[in-house]
Amino acid sequence: MNRFRFTKSYNSLFLYFLTFLISLPAISQVTPSAPTIQAPSGQAPQGNTQQTGPRSTTTGNPQGNAQGNPNAPQSGNQQNGQQPGNQQGNQQGNDSQSNDKSKNAANQNGQNGDQNTDQSKVNTSTSTSLTPEQQEKEAFRQKIYGYSIFANKNLDPIPDLQVATPTNYVVGPGDELNIYIYNYAESTYEGVVNKDGNILIPRVGPVQVAGRTIEEIRKILIDKFAKFVPGLLGSGGTTARTKLMVTLGNIRSVKVFVTGEVINPGTYEVSSLSSAFNALYQAGGPNEIGSFRDVRVVRAGKVVSHMDIYDYLVNGKIEGDIRVQDNDNIVVGYYLKRAEITGMVKRPGIYELKTEEKLGDVIKYSGGFQDKAYRERLKIQRITSKERKLLDVSESEYENFEIATGDSINVGTVLDRYENIVTIEGAVMRPGDFSLDSSPTLKKLIENAQGLREDAFAGRINVLRTRDDLTLQSIPMNYVDLINNVVPDLILTRLDQVIVPSKFDMAESAYVSVEGEVNNTKIGINEGKFPYTSEMTLEDALVQAGGLRESAYTSEVEVVRRKRNGVAGTANAQISEVFKFDLNRDLSLGAKATNFRLLPFDQIIVRKSPNYVEQQTVFVEGEVLVTGPYTIINKNDKISDIIKRSGGLTELAYPEGATLLRRTIVRDLEEPTDFEQAEITENSIKKGTILGDVPNVKEEKIGIVLKNILKNPGSFEDLIVQEGDIIRIPKRLETVQVAGSVLYPTTVKYGKGMSFTDYISQSGGFTVQSLRKSSYIKYPNGNIDRTRRFLFFNVYPKVEPGSEIFVPVRAAPGLNTQQAISTATGLLSSVMGLIVTVLAFRSIR
């Protein structure tokens, strides 16, 4: 029984354990992770920060210690890398004081917890992503002049404590003083100012030093030590032989309050060497509604200093930046007047103004105008109690114009135009734009352009003037009359455009053309046209065209000239003249024709010599003694001549199958001709290198009877060869190919004495669809012969080796109306007969 109970309880525990294991992933997701706290950049780290040594610490915003929890442990020293020994010394000396300060700061900042957290995130660069509202607030703050200096973590205005002791430094409780006596008598004393403001010195006793400067303390100590240290006081007009010097050791830290419209208001512990600006920097500076122009330092309930941060930004100094003392309150109030300036200024942004400052001060704070700024007038948008208002302010009013808070000043760009420009172009030495101030008249403008060119047409200078309605007015001027004082000088106005025409521009561009057999290497550029020059001769034009080609027909070089004085209105009026010249290869003419003067638009034609023919080639392939290309010697060379030059046929040649392959270019009259491609194709045909199907190339196989040609050279069958022809002579053929509508298309061995039908039979014979009467045969030389009809019989052609027999398929004829009715009736009769047969068979059974 006990064992049963134990087993039952064991099973229950196992179920609980199994349930716990299944729930582990869900529990791990619910368990919160420890929050990560990052110190905001761009300002002093929050928390306890070491400043000067083991006794100098700074208590920042309590957000650095568990978000304002007064009982949270302070970890500022650990964040700043302070040595363990310094931590212990700091804790022993300031433990209770630091706890009190942390509690006060936490209680004070607890009221603004959410707001300060948000401002701290926005003011500094953190890894936390900002909400859209925070991003909008940050973008607005960036436009405020002066905000960036507090958000810049690289500024670091915290004072360096490794400096000489300031003589005006006011000593307070916690400061360590080092007293040195040297020269005639020497001794050293160290001491810390206690809470009562005294420093204890052996043999001297307590000395009240709190609230006094270093220089005042030095004088007091000289008076104290003079009683037992000789030589501290001079006598008889001589200086003291013993010197006394007071320096600072470890300095105290003071607690200041930064309140008002700042990014992180709170209590801060800074070194006693820090100024009010240092404390304000640690608090993040003024926020988006805080004032940069009047930061007050309140001490013991009284305002002891006013700071203008713009003085630091513009001039690099602040008059009211005093050293802070314990319990000082730095107060940042609301701004009273602020304006935004945008556009063509060097530093656009939002600027805070004092009551007496004007529009000129805003421009000064923004860095002044950019180079292309429109300075004559500014547009200012002002917000009134009801609506917006637009103000125009001229340049003379900038220094006295009152700015209202919320004003938006926009500085535009100067117009892309000139107020005093005139232009001259054409036949002058220096065309271009000129100042109207230095060129007020037409004569002065031409003089400043260094005068007219030699080709200037001075009788008609045109001045284009732009009227007030933007229409153009043309003013013609005769410059010859102008310089002779026949007409008065023309007074120019802004945007006047003076055009001096050139004589060359007013004349038609003349040329001569050279066509035909000349070496014009620029034919694709000048199209055979050359500029005409005065006294130009025929020889000059031919030289410009590159001279004559080898194929030139020099006996008749023609010059075609336009007829300029023909009789008008007659049907046979002469429109051109032709001059013919017998030209030598050195481009010289006969004595009478030499130096023939050309006129504009003359056309020179150099024709091709009628007896000049470039080498032409035909090709022989197959069963000849020597294959390859052969040049045509005579224009009437025939096939037999080429075969003879190739050495004749070999023993294996089959002359009955010889063919002549000829390729020609076919030009489409409806489409443009690509002359470059046509030339390439034509050269390929001439060289016999063309392969495959090429567009616009017609290939013809001409059937020749080579046996008859060789037997009777020069006969009718002996064709004249052309350039690019290919003569193919195959080997002896021993087969016949049968194709088309036969039972088994195949290749049959040639047999002497076999007829057309014998080869059909060896291919299985005709089919039902064979169209026997249209059968034909193709011979090896390309000739074709058909089947003929005699009475009711088919007369088939003769078969030779290498032939191809083709039997076409009979096409099914279309049925007319009578045939269709007849076919339908036959089918219906067949169906009815089948039905009657089935019924009869069933009745018999």
C-alpha cells in the first residue's frame, strides 16, 4: 500500500516536472532583462565624475543613478576610470555629503522625470532611436543658434586643473593650501580648510581664510609668520629676504543648481574653478524655449551676474561668466524675442534678440549675406494677433527696422541678368558683352571692341533694342556715315545687341566639284566639293582632289559650267556649257588650255578609260588537272578556254555533270541601297569566298554540256565566262536518286540500259497518289527534263548517272455540286443497305 502511494506521488511529481520543462521557454521570454543606461554624449557624464583628484567630484543629473532613485548607488567614479584608492579616499571624506546631494538632486529632478529623460535623449547622440515627436523637436533645436555648442561632445569646456593658482581665487572649506617659505628661511606647510573656514598651521594656529583670495591669504600669512621667521618683512627700503608663496593643492567641489529652461535641470557638483558656463554646459544648455541672451547667476538670493551666450559665440568671451560658489543658482528664463532667417545668408537659423536689437543684428549674427544674395530688399513674414503679414524692407532700413518675435526673414537670390550690359557680335575684333557705363554709344562700343574686321559690311550695322514691352526694335546704322559725322552717334540702352555683318556671310558659299576617277580620300566628308577661290584653275582643283587615278581617261576631261546668261522663255535654251581637255598624267594641259580659270559651281568630270579593266577571275573546281582561280585574259574568254588553261579533264571527270555557278547582286528599287555592304558582297563574289545564303545575292546554276563544248570550242554552247563564275566538274557518278510519291524513296545504283520505270520499280513503284504524267528528272549539270504524253502513253525521259527522279503527289480535286450530291447519295445507300442486312440477319435467327 505504501509502495502504491509512493508510486502515485512519484507520477504526480513527474507530471509537474514535465510541465515545468515545457513552460521554460515561455518563462524565459517573460523574464525582464536588466536595463542598459547610457550616459548622454555631448555633455559631462551624469553621475559622480572625477574632476581634479581624490577630493574633486561632480554630482550630475540623478538620471545617471537609476533614473532619480535616491537610494541608488552612485557609480560615477567607476564610469570615469577612477583608481580604487581614490574611490576609498573620496568615500571616506564625502560619503555623507554625496548621499545628501544625490537625494536632493533626485527629489528635485523627480518632478521633471519624463521631460528630462526625453530632453536628454534628444540633446545628445545615443543609440536609442527617437520617436517622430523627438525627431521633430531635435530638428527644431538644431536650427536655434547656439544650441549645437552645448550638444557638441567635442567642446569639453571643463577647466583644466593643472594650471597655476589664480591669485583672485576665493578659498573655501575643503580647499587644500600649500605654503612655501624660501630663500633666507625655508619651510613648507600643508593644510585643508575646515568647515569653520580656518586652516591650522603649526606655531601659528588657526588662520581664517574662507572667503578670502589667494593674494589676501598670502599677506595675512606673511604677517603671521613674520613674528618668528626672519626676513619676511623688508626694512630700511630693502626688499624682504624671505619669500612666502601660497598655492592650491586639491581643490574643493561646490554644488550649483541649474534651473529654468535647460535640457537637464538639476543639481550639479563641480570644481570650485568652474564657471557658470561650465555648469550650464553640463546641464545641456538652454532648451527650445530657453534664453541664450540672459542667463542669470543667483547667489544668496541676489543676481550677481548676467551671461550673454551670443557674446561667447560671436566674440569668444563672456563678460558675466564668473566662478561659481557653493549653492549658486544658474537660471535660464524664456526667450523674449526670436526671429528666423533663411535663404542666401552664411548661417541660416533661428536667432534670439535683445529688446534693442534690430534687423541688422540678425543679419550680423547669421554671418552676413552670401555672395549671390539679393540685398536691396528683404521679405519678412510676421505673425499678427489675427493672421500673417508680409513686410518689404529696403536696404537702407536694415539697421533701424524693429523685429517682432516670430518673424521669418527670407533672403533671395539676385536676378540672373545684368543691369548695364550691351552685346556686340559679328565682324569685330573682340565680340562679346560690354559694360554700358564704359560703352554708352555705338561708336564707343565699336572702339572698345577694337574696331571692325576687314570683312565687316560697315554699310549696314543692325542694333536690336529691347523695348519696355519686351518686343525687339531693329535700328539700322551706316558706320561709314557715323564716323564721318553725317549721322549722330547712337545712344545705347541696356540689353542692346549690335550685329556687324560680314561680307562672307552675305555671299553664297561657292565651291567646285570633282567627280570620277580622282584620288579623293575625303569623299565621305566633302562629297567631292572643294571651296572655290579666286583665280582657281583646273589644275588646282585636280590637285585638291588628290590627282588622277590609274583608270582615269585623260583624253577627255570635262568641265561643266552653269549658263548664267541664257535666253529665258525658249524651249531649247542652253543651261550649261561643256569644256573638254586633253590632260597629261602630270596634270599639265596643252599650251592653249593651260591655266583654265574656273568659275564658282563648275563641275569637273574625269571619266574612266574605256580600255581599262581590272583583273577579273573565274574559278575551276573538281576534276581538272589544276584547280583554282584563273584570270580572264580576253573579254570573250569562254568555258573551253578556261578548261584548256586548267590542263583539261582527269580520267575520273564526269563532263555530263559539269555546271556553271554564277552569282549576281539583286538590288531592290523600293529600298535604299547599303553601298558599303554591297561593295563587300561584290568583292566576295569576285574572290569566290561568299558562303551560304546572303541577302540580295542571286545564285544561278547554269546547265552546260561540257562534252559538246570541249568537242566544238567556240560553239553556241560554249558560254562566255564572267567575273566570279565557278566551273564545277564532278567525279564520275554511279547512282540515281528517286524521291517524291513512290513507295520507298531511295538512291538506286545506276545501271546501263535501265529505263525511267526501272528505277521507279526499284523504289517500290508508284503510289495511288502518284502523278505519273508530271514526273521529271534533274540531270547532274542542272538541266531538267519532263515526262511527255503520246496518245494514252507516258514517254519518260532518259536517265543518266547522278540524276534525280521526282514523282509529284496528285492533288485532290475539289467537288462540284453534282459530285457532292452523288457522293452523299452513295454513302446514304451504303448505310441503308447495312441496316437492312442487320435486320434480316436478326429475323433469320
